[in-house]
Amino acid sequence: MLQVAGEVLGAIRRAKTTEKRSMRAKVRQLAVSGPADVLAAVDAARGDLIDAGGVEELLLVEADTLSVSVVLAEET
């Protein structure tokens, strides 16, 4: 679970860095695609990911491989 949560949190941080945004910037939508066992690990870490990443909406989509999509909230 920790490895998967770390990968997802890393993707959030990379997205914020790429957009030159603060690590406190909100994530409007986080979509994680992957096999059922990966999604179960993300779901188990849901609260921590939402808190640490500033995530407003977390979507889980079953797929063959792990993929993370991050949409940052508008700056205020």
C-alpha cells in the first residue's frame, strides 16, 4: 500500500512542480487507473492522499496498468 500511495503522491507533487505551483495548491481532480489490487491500495490510503495532496475529488478506474492524472484547481 505504501509503495502505491507514494507513487500517487509523487505524481501529484510532479504535477504541482511542473505547473510551478506551491505544494499547498489544491488538486481539483485526481484520477488513478490500475488493476483492482492497486486501486484497493489507493482506496485504503484515500484519506492520507486527500490530506497530503490537497485533493478535492479522487476517481478510481480499473485498467491494466497504473496511471495517474492530476488536474490542479484554479489559483485564487
